[in-house]
Amino acid sequence: MKNSLLIGAMLGVVTATAIYSASGGGSAVKRTKRAVLKKIEDILD
């Protein structure tokens, strides 16, 4: 379970980084961070 959680978190970080690079930063990053946190919370629940 912990391994899949780590993999999910890593994928989230990679996705957030890719979106950050593509969008050039700004409010999109905050939105992405929020989405990633929600995904991690969903995995934990």
C-alpha cells in the first residue's frame, strides 16, 4: 500500500511539474497543487 502511495505521489509531482512548465507558472500551479493534494487525500481515504 505504501509503495503505491509513493508512486501516486511521484506521478502527481511529475504531472504538476509538466503542467507548470507548459503553462509558465502562475495561478495554474496553485490549481495543480490543489488537485494533486486532493488526489493524495483520495488515495489515503
